[in-house]
Amino acid sequence: MCYRRGVGEVGLREMRQHASELVRRAQAGEQVTITVAGRPAAVLGPVNSRAWRQWTEIAGIFTTATDPDWEQDRGLLDDAVCDPWASR
């Protein structure tokens, strides 16, 4: 490969020729910018971490204090349920 490891930028032709290696690098956490005619065109990188979390990771969210004005603010809301995108 004619690019240096760690540079993080690869031409489109090189990306086609070395796709497997670039995907492995992305899986390892590296982001690689794909260029077309020398200009950045896309970024290849790792997917986001899983969306599901263990209860122990988020339990603290449910033990924090709530907004003291919540009850008052809730009273200001209209209880009618409607489709905001419906034609009027």
C-alpha cells in the first residue's frame, strides 16, 4: 500500500484495492478519510457502540432529583391528544 499507516487518508483507488485492511482498521477504532481527486469525500470508521445498556450503567439517571417546577409546568399543558401533522 502506498499510504502510511496512521495517516488516516486514502484515495478511492487505494480504498478499492485494500478494502479488507481498511475495514479492519475501522473495526479497530480508526477513522479513515476516503478522498476523490485529492478531496475528502467520505469517512470510514467504526460503528457506534451498542444502543442497549446494562441497568447498572443508567440506574443513576432515575435517582437524580427532578425539576422542581415540573408539576406547575405540567399543569400548563393541554391534555388533548392530536396528530400535529394532520390536515386542518
